[in-house]
Amino acid sequence: MESEFIAWLGARLPRHEQLTLGIGDDAALVRLRERGDLLISTDMLMDTVDFHLEQVDPRRIGRKAMAVNLSDIAAMAGRPLAAVVSVALPRSAGLPLAKALCEGFLPLAEQFDLALAGGDTNSWDGPLVISVTILGEPTERGPLTRRGALPGDVILVTGAFGGSILGRQFDFEPRVAEALALRARYELHAGIDVSDGLTLDLSRLAAASGCGAVVEPGKIPIAEAAREFAEHEPSRGTALDHALSDGEDFELILAAPPDAARQMLADQPLGVPLTAIGQVVAEPGLWQVDAAGARRPLEARGFLH
Amino acid sequence: MESEFIAWLGARLPRHEQLTLGIGDDAALVRLRERGDLLISTDMLMDTVDFHLEQVDPRRIGRKAMAVNLSDIAAMAGRPLAAVVSVALPRSAGLPLAKALCEGFLPLAEQFDLALAGGDTNSWDGPLVISVTILGEPTERGPLTRRGALPGDVILVTGAFGGSILGRQFDFEPRVAEALALRARYELHAGIDVSDGLTLDLSRLAAASGCGAVVEPGKIPIAEAAREFAEHEPSRGTALDHALSDGEDFELILAAPPDAARQMLADQPLGVPLTAIGQVVAEPGLWQVDAAGARRPLEARGFLH
């Protein structure tokens, strides 16, 4: 099946100027735009864990596999460059499934000017597994890591949180353009994308920076889907609970010095809202302040692999 | 489990000067030695297809997952640079399995000066899947593709073929150093590594070059394991049959102009034998010649994914 699939893919793929040698050899050759460092990240999605093949159009699965990797490059404020995709296909599904996965991620690759540089297509008796590795280039300002946050920094987020399971977990927009736009115009100290949960990923950014974070729960932008979810299944928590811990929002958390944050909030330079939800503090840990200003611990919750 | 595993791995990993930012952020940062192009390749191995977890030390599985990717870089005559590893671990096996896989591939990474630049660790109810993506750099002479063979070229192979299932499928040596040594000293036109079968991969090299190939079966170097296999299970073919089609030898097939080939054969510059097994011809297809010089078609056999 692999040779038939590669032939189909060869005809389907657009030419990409960065791809000096494309699929079909033992390795592909990617031309780098500039000398320097390279970003690399990888994510594997599995049936029953990250999606349910029986319940969802496989094109959305293919799209998600690429989008979560693009989100990692966005979190580093990098430019996407190339990706490779490996799949283990259930034997019964075969070529139509392989093609549907591609039809899901190829539009995203085109949107983000990403060269599809190869892959590995396998059949087996197990469930669908799809693994994507992405390459990117940091901009002139360097990669935006999790490590640079300083006490006093404002914690900003793009978009809104919670309830991604109702659909946004597949259809989210990786914040690549947003990260590049902010990185180019404003001073940013640290960044991370929310894959596992707003509080969990924020606690990771804070820990990597050797700091803590104080969140004002009243300021957290709550997605419509989180409200919907809470309304239909009140036993599973409030809309705010979902926003704090659901995960798969794939929005950005950024730490910026107060002046830059003030400017960003005033400019609102993105198509998506930018919201201040708290502050970086010197004391390690995660905290919340109530309306009266009292501070108490906030549990870092989310999806642990 | 993932955070515990990453902590263990962070302590276990040697520092690598090419890795400006290692595991633990949204992406890793790899420093390129030189401006230019980048080789990228990926291979996914699955329980019951590429190995049987019940029957083999998981360290050998981890080693194999890395070694097959190194073999792809060898086939392009490139220098290995960095790799990322994703795994789907059976929930029952967990951390000990993850560590054993690492203990299998880390020595190989060190041997080939390969930076481990990240990965994705997942647990699920399915069988073990391990996916590796490798980056490499072509040398000054450029990448050695499958495409450059010319009629009249001599077909050379490293090592011996057949019976890899008796153990060499796990313990083979990726021919990275051999490919680099030959590429530096001699003119080579094309190359491929034998993953799916000598005749099948030779037919791929010939087809990619728009040529055919004539093989002298009497000259094929047959591995001891192929003889062993044929002796114990004569119904499954002769030792030569195994050498022609077993696959997972991970030796190199090279096409070189006659003068260069003659010199290489006389020099025998590698620790492993270099053998001429036939010739590239203009007419597409795969052929064998008998001792009397008569030519007849040779079936391209091997493992089709």
C-alpha cells in the first residue's frame, strides 16, 4: 500500500521551494532560509486517547496532528519550516484513511507555508497512531522559551479557554501568526501553549522560569463551549473550572514586562483577544487572588500523560 | 508518568554542544554546524510488525528504532545531527519500558554524536509504538540520492545479506561511517540502504535513476545467518533466496562509475567487505545473468509495507 500512497501523495503535494529533495528517497532535503538554529518538536496522537476514530472525520484527526505541532512552534515564536508524518494504520482502513488524514493536514501545511518533507506509512492490526515532527526557525529575536519570565511580568493569554472537547480540540487555530506578530513588535519574556490545561501549563512556565504565578480567576476568558459544557453537565464543574483545567485550548500564555503588556492590551493587535489574567511573582507556586485581594493556592490541573 | 520520565532522562542525557536548548520546552533548538541544507527522515516501529515485545529485550527495540533512522542518513551519505523520539507505551509497562528503550538508543546516539532533541511520551491500552525522526547534514559533496545511477555504473554493496531475522535486524551497524568514508574518497552516483530486501531496494534505486540493473547472483555476499536459516528451514528457500529478499540487512547499495568502483574494490577501505554484484543498465527492470552470460528477469522481492 505504501508505494501506491506515496504515488498519490506525490501528485497531491504542492511544490515547496524549501524542499530541495522531497519524498521518495531515504531522507528529504530541506533548505534553510538562514544560517543558524533550528526548532524541532514532535507529537504523537493515538486512537482512544487523543481522538476516537469511530466518532470523528479522519480529516479532522490529520489536521489536529499537524496543528498541535504548529502550536509548539508558535509557543517558541518560531516560523514553521517543514514536517514529517508517520502513521500506523489499522489494516482494515488502509489507503482511504491515509488519504483522508492527508486531506486534513495538507491545507494547514499550505496555510503555514510548511514543507511536507516525508513520512513513514505502515499498516498493522492495532489502532490508528499518527506522529508528526515539525521543524521551525526562530526569528531574529531568538526563540521564546518558557524560561524567561521575571517577577512583575504580566501574564497574558490569547483567546478563551475550556470546553475544547466540544470541537475546538480539532478545529483550533495554531497561534503561529499571532506569536510572530507579538514577538516582532513587543518585548516578551516567556511563552507556552496550552495543551494540557491553563493552570498546568502556566505552572510549567512559572517553574521553568524559577518563579510563581498569581492568577485573577475573574479575568480568565471563558470559552462559550466551557459555559455550554457546564450547563449540560453541572456535576463536572463550572465553566471556570473547565477554563482552568480542560486543556487542548492551544492558546498562548505569555509573560511580558508591564509596559509592553500595557501597550499590547491597548493595541489589541491580533484578530483574537489578548487578556491579562495575572502576574509573575518571585515565590514559586500557583496562586489565585479573590476580588478582596486575598491570595490562596491554586491547584495546577490538567491532562497528565 | 511523562514528567517523571523527563526528569530521569534529563539526568541521563549527556550534554551535546549542538543542542542549544534541550528537552523540556515546547521545542528544542538545534544549532547547525554549517549553513545549508538539512536531511530529515522518519521511521515508526510497531509491536507485532517490526518486533515482538514479548520476545525481545526492549533495549534492542530502542536501539533498532534509532539505528534504522541512522541507516537512512547513511544512505544519503550524511552526518547525523539530532533526533526526536515519540512513544506510545502499553499502560501496563510504563516507566521501566520507557527507560529500557532509552538505554537501547542512547549508546547509539553517543556513538554517532547525535543530539537527542526531544520527544513525546504517551501511555495507552494499545501495543508499543516507537517513532524516531532524525536530522542530518549532507557533506560538502551533497546528498547521495537514489537518482544518480548511470548505465555502466558498477553496483557495490557493503557487508552480507539474508537471515537478519536471526538477530541482525536488531544488532546491525548503521553504515554511517562507511558511507562518509566512501563519499569523501571516491566518486559515487547513487545509494540506498537495504531495509526491505536487496532486490526490492536495488530495483528502487534503478527506477529512481531511470535505469535497470543486472545482478550476478553468484557474486552476492550471503550472510552466515542466511545459510543457517536455509539449513534449518529448507522449505523457505535457499540461502541465496534469503539474501535476495529478506530485508532488514541495513547494508548499503551503491552505484559508482567503473574506475571508482575498481579503486574501491582494490582498496577495500572499510572494516566491512565491499563487493561488486552487478551493473547498471539503460533498460529499465531487474535482471540476473548466469555463469554462461545469459540474462533473464529477476523478481524484485522483499517486505512491502
